[in-house]
Amino acid sequence: MRNILMTVMMLVVVVVLFNTIIAQDSTGTRSQIQSQGYAANTRINTLLP
């Protein structure tokens, strides 16, 4: 029973950390990767004749 409880608690912690670090709307890692990708695409498009 204790092992199941610890496993469930660890999964909850992982989900909370994922939501606060990765999936945050304006300052999350996903948002930063998307903005850098858009900037890279814009630079590439300006290089092409």
C-alpha cells in the first residue's frame, strides 16, 4: 500500500512540475522554443532571394 501511495504522489509531482515548467503559456519552455523557432524561420526567409 505504501509503494502505491509513493508512486501516485511521485506522478502527481511530475505532472505539476511539467505544467509549471514546460507548459506555462508565456514563460514556459514550450513558449520559448516556439518563439525561437519563429525567429529562426523569419531569418531563414529573409536570406532567400
